[in-house]
Amino acid sequence: MRTAAHPKRAILVATDFSKPGKLVVPYAFKLALALNLRLTILHVMKVPPGIEHWSPGARRSLQSLKTKALLDLGRIVRFANENGLMADHKLLMGIPQDTILEVAHSPDVALIAMGTHGKTGLDQLRLGSVAESTVRQAPCPVLTIGASVTSHTSINPRRLSISRLLVATDFSAASKAALRTAVVLAKRLNARGVLVHAAEPSGSLQADPLRVDELSRRRYAGRLQKIISASRADEVITDKSVITGSPVEVILDQAKHEKADLIVVGTHGRRGMKRLMLGSVAEAMVRRAVCPVFTVKAHGRNPFDVTNGSRRSSTHCSTG
């Protein structure tokens, strides 16, 4: 049987085997099929330093956990192979967010896919979020999915529907990159999209979730059409909206209203005090959205720079 060329670039699927970690798998597989990418399934065991001084009993327990993790990784790789995808796995020890980012800096990684536990309030401040940290620092786009997303972990990725995209814009370089990315995704997935801008209420704009007044609407419509044309998005963007209110609430509400299968949003990747003062719309999406979120940086790695061989025309062999 003839096989297609081995794709050089991969989706890095970071999993902790939790519910969100399992939910992201069919979505990652769907994107791998659409974008002609292979898969690297990564699990990071959080192990404190000083393992060489552990007692024999503690080291035996660690070995038992490693064996279980390898079995779980093997099951995901087999699932990928059964769906015509090439996959391998990595089992590493360290601090999860640091290890994921270290692996992601390989030029072969086109994007990262991972689950998020969606912690809020004090839990989020105290414990942090591996997913949010990854979104903030990753050199490539990140697909995240929370526990509240409805999906079946064993669904055939070819039957998974990603046909309705919601693209958020604030006219920044990051959101323009997100729109360009959404255009390619929509074309590869045979999907359509809605472009949404959240206007901060000021002056004649009222602080409610109603559309802006006619004059402002026409002004914003012109700006939206300009970026749609610049991104060659006319084929895939079927509607555009300007709504007053908090960007986070507007995007979340519109995603529900439009029954979006995927939110595509730009991220500025702010760190430190600036991020704490300004907040991050992208990180809030990761934490609260009830559908998967695809975050894109203005100058991040392009996941669609396809130099990885021809399109698959038959079933791949396993590398896992």
C-alpha cells in the first residue's frame, strides 16, 4: 500500500489525562487531518527536584506512574493511527508549563493543543493555569478546550463538526493575524465565520449589549470590511457585528448566540504588571469559553506554512 509523505510539522497535544485533556484529542486530530500535520502526544509528570535522593519506595511509585502514563499515551497514539494520522509520544518530567514551552520551541511544532481546567477567582490566582501560561508565552498558536465543552472523547475526528467560527477583532496586529488564521482554517474545514468587534462604551455608545448607533455602526462597518478585504476573508466571513460592552462578555455571548464551534482570537502575550493591569481577553476566553478557543499571536509561528510534503492520499503508518 502506498503511503503519503511523512508530514514534517506537528500538533503538540499536551495532556494530563484529565477530562479537558481528553476532550481536546478529537479536535487536535480534526485539525491535523485538515492541515496535513502529524501529532506529538506529550505528558509531563510534575516531579519536584531531588529525585536522586528519593527513597526506593518513592521511586517505585514514580515508576508505576510512568508505566500508567505510557499506556495512556499509547492508547492515544493508536487512536490517531486508526484515524489515518501519524503520531508519536513523549513522556517527560518537570514543571508542566516550562516543559511544554520548551518542546513547543522546536520549529517542527506548528501549534499546541491542550485542555484547561478553567479555574477562576482565588483558585486561578493561587494555582495559576498551565493553559493560560502557555497561551501567553507560546511561540505558536494554541488550541484550548475546557471541561464545559460538550464532546465525546472517542468521537471519530472525521465526523467532528467545526463549521461555525467566531473571530474576535480589536483591529490590533494580533487580531488581524487571528483573522488571517481563521480564513485558512475555514477553508480547510469548509467552515464559515462571523467577525465581531466589542466597542468599549463611551460618548454616544451606551453600556449595554445593544448594537451601536447608526453613525458609529457605519464607521465600524467600514473598518471591519477593510480588514476583511485585506485578509481576503470575503469568502468565509458571512456576517460582521459591532456590539458595545466588555470584550470578554461580548465575545462569550456572541459565541453562544452564533452557536460557534470555535472562537479565534488574537493575543498580545503581555506579561508581568502590564498583564495584571490590563487583563487579557484571550486568557479569559481560555478560562470561560464553552467551545474550543484558538489563540494567535501577531508575530507567532505560522501553522499554515505547509512545506511538509504532499497531501495524504492513503492510510499512514504508525510512528508511535
